[in-house]
Amino acid sequence: MKLIFEESREGRGCSILPPCDVPEVSLGEYERKQELHLPELAETDISRHYTKLANRTHGVNNGFYPLGSCTMKYNPKVNEEIASLKGFTGIHPLQPEHTVQGCLKVLKLAEELLCEITGMDGMSFQPAAGAHGEFTGMLLIKAYHESRNDTKRTKMIVPDSAHGTNPASAAMAGFTVVNVPSGSDGCVDLEKLREAVGDDTAGLMLTNPNTVGLFDKNILEITEIIHKAGGLCYYDGANLNAVMGLVRPGDMGFDVIHLNLHKTFSTPHGGGGPGSGPCGCKDFLIPFLPGKRAEGEEVLSLVGSEKSIGNVKAFYGNFLVVVKALSYILTLGREGIPEAAKNAVLNANYMMYHLKDLYDMAYDEICMHEFVMDLGRLKKETGASAMDVAKALLDYGIHPPTMYFPLIVHEALMVEPTETESRETLDEAIQAFREIYETATKNAEELHQCPKTTTIGRPDEVKAARHPVLRAEL
């Protein structure tokens, strides 16, 4: 497929933009000295070019997308319709508060409902994504300790199965990361955790269910160990989809959380954003939250705190993403939210049960929303790796699951089917996995050549990483 600049022909054009209806103003010395380099195409050419691009894109609207730990579930279109209302799209963040009372009510109601779901007391919608919410949470913990002149607390404990953004967020906030290993059961090793804590412990970062899809049976003891050491507990909300409406992080002993509205609460995920990673906390941390929050009863106003860590993003975050998430919550309601979580767990266990006679499970027990397959034995016996299986799935129209993560499972494939997939879709995916396994045992070399039906085959990923071509030479 050609680049749009390669399709350009001098003199071609179209009338997509309406004529200018405001006075033209000269910028003087700030005007560009040469013509803007844009492709010249007819409207037909433009339409066909972007349609070709769209046809090459795979998402949940195209087919199964079991990307583990990312909750790539279907986004109801009603959310988009609500967020498209002119009362939401036609506002400006600097408008007087009395002119945007409806929008402030959205922020306040969304905060109340998300706090009810998570067991928190306050929430800021400023963070623009999950990792951004993590970083904000780390800053809250840091500000809390500094407010008490407890500056010796410089270490953040992070399990070895954590998302890669966890240690990065802690390090960016100025903490020293202390890695704690998992036990043979895939959960936090309590003895190693006790050895790691001390008077220099600032806190713990943890997600529950954890990255291997297991609910840590010792979660209350884990958070108690941290609290007794004087630290705070941070909850990575990436896996909340498995327990929303059933178990609350706040009741597990967590003090700070972030949520991925673009995962759990069905706002669009991927394509460059926008995302939303609101940061919630218990009452004693609310004064440190970034930005301003909507407060009041009949008439709402935006209120900040003198102890705030400051803004982590302009204004109030990605507002329309919050609108979509609120639409989802109100649509499902008190009964629908936990039902979605239960179905996510059911779908994961259904797939795992129908695959574990062939594929080795990293932890062969009832999982939560996702499960991890260990293809180490398959690779040793046949030469077919987790990468080969993932590439072969592309030929079945299935987006591969997460590969080689978590790092504690070396030939890992992590599958999260989500609650929005039907049994028929799951059965088709199970059959694809089983056929690929059979191919691996009979002719693994065939898998090394996959994918065969996609626009691009198997690129040299090492070369692409080391010698990226960032722009076309035209």
C-alpha cells in the first residue's frame, strides 16, 4: 500500500473544508516562509486511502481480541452517542461554573459511583491514562509522607509479577523500587515481603487479581504488613474488570488506586487514546489530589486544596471519556456491574478448561479474568514458541494474546477473553488454539512461517527496534 504522499499528484484537490467565514489576519513575521507540504488528492483518493487503512486495522469490532491484562472489550455505542451531545462537546474548560453545571454534575456523579465501586473517598479525573494514574498515586504517597516529615521512606515494594509500568512509575516519583518474588502459588511470598519492609518503606504497589489471573488469598495480610510498617498500599486498577461490584480495593486495605476507564468501564481503548486513569484515595489523602474536584449540592463549584500535588494535566482530564464511563455505569447499574465481572471470570475459566488438556497452564487452578499458558514444554518438544502460536492466530482472524508476560513465565501467553464475547466466539478461538497445537506437534516449521494471510508477514522485529525507519524518503 502506498503512502498518501506517494498517491499525491500536483494540481489535484477537493473542497472538503468550507470557505473561511471570519476575517483573515496576517501573522507577520510568524507566517511560514514556504508553502505547507501537504499531499494533493481528489476526494475519491482520500476516501479510498483511509478506507484501505481502516480495512487493515484489527479491533474488537473486527474479531476476537484476547489481549491479556488489557481488557479489550466491546464498547457500547450508546456511550459514544451520549458523549456526542452538544452540551458536552460544545463547552470550554474556562467557562464560568454556572454555565456548565451539567458537566460538573457528571464529574461529581462519576466520582461518587466510582468511589462506591472501589471503596475510596475521593477521586481526581486529571490523569490521562493508567500509567499516568499510577504516577499520580505515587506522588500522593510521597506527599503524604513528606507532610509528616517522614522523609526516610524512600522505598516502594513491587512484586515481580507487576505490570511493567509499576516500577517505572515508582522510579519516576523518586522512589527506590524493591522487587518481591512470587511464591510457587503465583501470589506474593509473605516471608519475602516481611523481609523487605522496614522504616524506609513508603508503600506497596499491587493489583488484585494479580497479573497471572489469581486473586491473592493473603491480600488482607499483605496490606496489614505494609500498614504496620508505616507504608501505604497502592492498587493498580488494571484488573478491576474481574471484581468490580463484588470486591472493593478499599476493603482490601488499599489507600490509593488508579482506574483504567478505557479498560474496565468500556471507553475506547487503543488507537492512541484518549484514555483516562483517574486516581482515587482514602479520605486522609484527598487534600493531596491534583487539580480541582466538583463539590456542592444544588450548585456545584470546582474546589482545590492548598496541599494538592498540583496539576498533572490541564484542566479536568479527558472529560468526554468520563462521560462515556458514566454512561456505561448507569446503563449496567448495581446489578449489571457485578454481572459483567462474573461473566468475565466465567469466560476465562471456560477457555482455560477447554485448553488445559493440551496446553500447560502456568497455574492450573480456577482463575479470575485471565489465565496464563506456559509453552515451555511445547517449545522444548516441538520447537514451536509462544511467538509462533501468537503469529499463527493471526491467520485465524484472532488478535494474539499478550506474549512473554508476566516475566515470571518464560514462554507465556496471557489470555483475557472478557465478558463481551459469546460462547460461539470462545469455541472458535478454542478450536484455533487446538489446531495450532496439532500443527506444532506435526510440523512446527509451518508455524515458523506464520502469519501467511496478513498484509505483512513476520517482520524482523529486532532490526525494526534497533534501526527504526521513522519517516519515508520520498
